[in-house]
Amino acid sequence: MSSNSKGVEILSIGTELLLGNIVNTNAQWISEQLTHLGLNHFRQSTVGDNCDRIIKVIQEISKRSNLLITTGGLGPTPDDLTTEAIAKSFNVSLFERPYLWDEIKQKLSNSNLQDNSSSLRKQCLFPKNAQIINNPRGTAPGMIWEPIKGFTILTFPGVPSEMKTMWQETALGFIKSKFSDTYSFFSNTLKFSGIGESSVAEKINDLLYLKNPTVAPYANLGEVKLRITARAKNEVEAKIIMKPVREKLEKEFSKFIYGEDHDTLPSVLIKELANRGQSIVFAESCTGGLLSSSITSISGSSQVFQGSIVSYSNELKNSLLNISEEKLEKYGAVSEEVCEAMAINVKEKLGADWAIAISGIAGPNGGSKEKPVGLVHISISGPNNHITNIKKLFNSSRNRIEIQTLSVNLCLNSLRLILLSNS
């Protein structure tokens, strides 16, 4: 697609999307495909199952874009209105493709056809000069149609597996031949932990105004991402374009960058511990098993993770982790003294090289002036019984899940930094 082209738009059709009943993963997936193709994708829209509204949106899009990709509304039910609305948008009639009806009959049993033949048959109706996109996984085909010069529509069903297959088998080749130029977009995302988005942005302000590559910051709970995107003819050329920016970021944020692209804190730690031939265990209180879950969500975690003890009550801290009643009474469960003992004892009891213990007040209740909501103690016990204690007070405006999630991230990143300093 040339630089002066109007670009591509995505239109998602379905009242269930507007109601929040389902997550619109189709638009995200199509966006990624368009990026890989180097196409200018400027806008996404969502509209419910209403013919008049669909017509209005399509007519608006036809005046400002070269290519429209729709998902949803191609099935046999009365609220599947996409093809009908597109035809009405340009005052054309629909015609049945008899061979499509033959294909539908072959895909479905006779019992399904008897009661639903009229509704199923509407999936065979298309504008006269439309090219059909075959649907090998379902009964609703899509189409490629140019209703007016310079404006093309591609339609797909809302079922993700059907849409993706149709895209790969038919639509991709068409889009490449008609709309793609010799350039594509290639991205590399660096991931940060232990630093806020504003702190990152302040230090890279000059990079945010680059044209090629571009640099864009994103923040998730507990981490920051910087996506570097280059427009190039191939991946090798893209890497050359991105290299100076990557090198500058790695120099500026060396200890904060924990990985890239598909890396996560758990996956990075698992890889590092596996390379060292070391194991790890946990003793959890306020996170209630979330720390263990974060590790075991990664394939291959069994190489390093031995197990954990989730001791929420003081009774279990005493019976399972051998924390004395005197210590619990004197310092309280949320204290450096108790947390340190939890780490030392779980490492000894479960037999591992490393142990992380965590105890805190996740809220919204249970806090006090001395120990407010958001207070978390973490202890990390390593080889030779070296202990690292961390005290953190998260903002009490955070909800319970956020405090627990941030606590897990702090545990994992703290161990990452310890391992980094010992490498």
C-alpha cells in the first residue's frame, strides 16, 4: 500500500461485543497480521447487530479507507446481517451461489437441514461480482468485494478459528498481491521491572520522536514495555535499523530490563536457575499460592520448582514451618523476623537451593497504623543461608488482587537481581 493511501480499517460486528459478553480477540489478531504486512491500519470500529447502523458505518468507512475487513454476522441466524447490510450500503442485490448450498448440505446432516434450510441458505447470498472466501471450518463463507473503485471489503465470520483459517488460505494472498508493498513492520519489545513508566519515559524522551524505528512505551501492572518498531524490507534490515536504539536502552536500563518479546519474569527465572542447576521453593502467606502459580504456569518449571507451603494462618506457620508461637506473638505474622524464618525453614524442610517467603496485608481489611494495608515483607534465602530481606509498602488505594500481583512481581524481580549480581 503506497504512502499516500487511505489505509485499512477493521469493523467488528456483534451486539455481544458491545455488551462485553466476549473479548474481541479477532480485531487484535487481524491488527497483528496487518502490522506484519506493513499496512497502514488507522481505525477499528464495533457495531451491534443492527442493519441501519452497520450500513451507516460502512458508508462512512468507504469514504476514508481503501480496505475494510469485517468480522462477525455471517451466520444463519436472524441477527447475522453483515452481507445484507454491505449490499444495501451500495444499493446492490444479492444472488445465490448454488454450489455453496451444495457444500453446506455436504457439511451438515440431513436432520440439521430439514428445519433450518431457509436460514442456512442465506449464507449463500452474495453480490454478483464478489469473490468467495471459502470456509473449510464452518458453513459461513466470506467474500472479497470491491463495491466502488478504490475500496475493497473482506468479510469473515466471528468464530476465531474459522476466521484465521480463511485469512491464511485465501485472504492473505489477496491482500499481499493488491495492497502490500515491499516494506513490512518488524517489532521488538523490551520488558522492564522495578521501574515505573514515567521514569522510563523521562530518560528516553528523545527516542519517542523517532520516525524509523519508532519507540512506544506501554505499562502493565508491575512492568513496563518498550516496543521498538522498524519499517524495512526484511527482518535482517529491521534489526540493523533497531540496533542503535536497543543498545542505548540496554546501556541506560541494564538492570531493569529482564527480557524481551515473549519473556516473563517467571520464564526468565526458570531459565536462569536451570542453567545454574539450582532449585527453588516458596513459603506464601498473603499471596495464597499466587507466587507458586506464576512459576508453574510456565512449561518446564519442574526443572527448578520443588514445591511450596501456603501457610495462611499462624497455626500452620507454626506446625508446617516451625515458626514458634513466641516469635509470632512478639513480632506478628507480617514482620521481617517471621518472614525470614519462613524462608529459612521452608528451604530446609523442602530441600532446595533457594527459597522465597512472603507475608503481608493485601487488604482491604486487616491493616493498622503500625502495619497498614499494602505492607509486604519478603525474604529470600539462598545458598550458604545468605538472607535478603525486603520491606515494601504498596499504595493502599490498590485493590487486593493488585497488591498480591505486585507482591509476586517484586519477589521474582528481587531474586532476578540477586542472581544477576552473582553471575
